[in-house]
Amino acid sequence: MKEWDSGPLAGIRVLDLSSVVFGPLASQVLGDYGAEVIKIEPPGGDSTRHTGPAAEAGMSAMFLGCNRNKKSVVLDLKQAAAQAALQALIATADVLMHSMRPQKLAGLGLDPAQLRERHPRLVYAGLHGFGEQGPYAGLPAYDDVIQGMSGLADLMQRQTGEARYLPTIAADKTCALVAAHAILAALLRRERTGQGGFVEIPMFETMVGFNLVEHFYGMHFTPPLSGAGYPRVLAPWRKPYRTLDGHVCMMPYTDAHWRRFFEAVGEAGLARDARFIDQASRTRHIAELLEILSRHVERRDTQHWLRTCERLEIPAAPVARLDELPQDPQLAATGFFASVHDPAMGELRFARPSVRIDGTQAPIAMPPRLGQHTRELLREAGLGDAEITQLQP
């Protein structure tokens, strides 16, 4: 497996004051691309250090998932000396990112305008719950809250009849990816202009935009041509289809797909039915169409449908269980899962970054122990040993 020596972001230093998932996942992406990511933590550490199973205290599963390829510095920012130490680190950084509520920043010496004036090349990224220009500015926000406010829970209710959250931290993870690409865009602009900038990534607005890609639907027009919501993905029958012995994911989509499917199940006439004759008609009658498909699928076993769909060139796949993914032949062949040996915890497995550049993939470095790099990095920033010792909790 080829791995890059340093990565395309080699030489970029990122100070990450964020916690939980939104910010840490964003900075992990930057670290995967070769940036030096320094995680600034309070004395108790990021809360995810204690979330989930762990082979060592402070190194839990949730923390491992968001914090590879980083260093850790502990600073109690309630102390003036720690704030001064942070300023010394900021002077060495290309990117400063945080997920604190904006009203807390000035008291910690992190006012964006002042820092940008002092460090004009700094890319300052605020990972906020809500945009600072609106009435929700400064309100606390977590994944569940944003899923509800942005329409995700409503989408679930429209499809299932019950308002629910997606069983994944969709807002945190989606916004993390947006934050990473926004920071990269700001760094690219800096390379062209010499100027950093303030980048604001608000979770609420980001997730509303994410949800409305397809679900703004007829509301794009004035007056609206329909309400919000893309019917195909909201149909209650849009789910893995039950077979005689399990489930299968099938997606006839084009006119040719549906014609072949109807012929295969002995209902060729449905291809000429006005409800299903073309894409526009199928969209209007999608619930009826998927119910018909479901009734046919449940009469045969999963392998029958996988073979049939392969013959008909209709996209289909079995339903995979999360626990089975490490044995998936595609993931095995592409080296998706990587093992890292840690002297204290033994062998640990990680999901690799999926991106390859010139055929190479990023290496996996162990997430840091709490404060593992404090002394080294503060000494590098100009602090003396006595000053560093005084900062220790």
C-alpha cells in the first residue's frame, strides 16, 4: 500500500480548540491531508475521551474515531498564563479553529477581529451553532438539536409517521466536512493573496442547505409549484425490500430499468401504464410504484433478486451489517481498514481516509494521549521549562 510521505498540507499548522465531533472531525480531515493538527484541550480533556468502550482511560472509541493524526496540548484557559501560552502558539499557526459560543471568545483573548489584525495571514475558523448575523446567534447547539431544527426529523416523520433523528450524528459529521473544505478554500485564497480571513461555519444554516438540495423541490419557484419534499425519497416504501430470507437494496431508476423489471415479473404492461411511463410520471406516483416493487420482491429470496438485477443491469446489493464491514471484499482489497499497534493498548483498527492522491493514501497515526505534546510544543513556542511546569494542572 503506497502512502504519501508528508501529504499535500505538509507545513500547515492547525490549532484546534474544538471538542466532541463537529470540530475534531474537521481537523482530522486536515490532519489526514498532512497538516500538523494541535488539539488544545482542558485539563479534563475532550469529553469524547470518555465516551464508549476503552482499553485505556481517556482513549475511548469515540475519541479514536475523530482524533487520529493529531497532537495534544493541555491548557486551562481560565488561567491568564495559559491564555498567554495559547497566544504564543497562535503566533506559529496557519489556522485557528474553535467550536465555542462567540460570546465567550473575548474573555479568552480569542476575539476574531483582534487576532486577525495581529496575525493577518491567520485563517480563523468559527464552527458555530448558528450564523452570527441572526437572532439565534450564540445559542448552544448539538447534533440532535440541529437535526430537529433543520428539517431532518420532519423528513423522518413524513416518511415513517414518527419524528425521529437519523441513527447517526449526521449534522456534526456533515458540518465537519463543510468546515474542512471551507478552511481549505481560505488557505488557497491566502496562498494567492497573502491574507488569511475569518471563516464562519454555522451548523444550522449548513444543515438546512444540505437538506434542501433535493427537498426544496417546488419551492424553488415563485409562486411555489409544490410544497417542500422530494416524493421519491419520502415514499414509505423506499427502504430495503423484504425478501423471503432477508432484505435487498434495489433501485430501478431509468425507463429501461423499469421496463426490464416489469417484464421480468410478468407485468410488462405496467411499463406502458400512464402512471409509470416516464420519469416525471413515476415521480408523481412513486409510492404506488415502490409498493408494487415491494410486493414482487417479497415473493423470492435475496439471491434470486441479486442474480436477476445483475442480469437486468439494475443496481442492487445485499444489506450489510455494520459488524460485517471489515470482511467486505471491496474494503479488504482497497485496504480501507488499517491496524495500528500501540505499546499500551495493543492492536487498534481504524477506517482509513477514502481519498487517494496519485494513488497514495494518508498514513494513520495514533490519536494523542491527553497533553502528550504539551511540553514539546510550548517549549518550541518559546516558553521556558519553569513556565510550562507552572501551567500543569
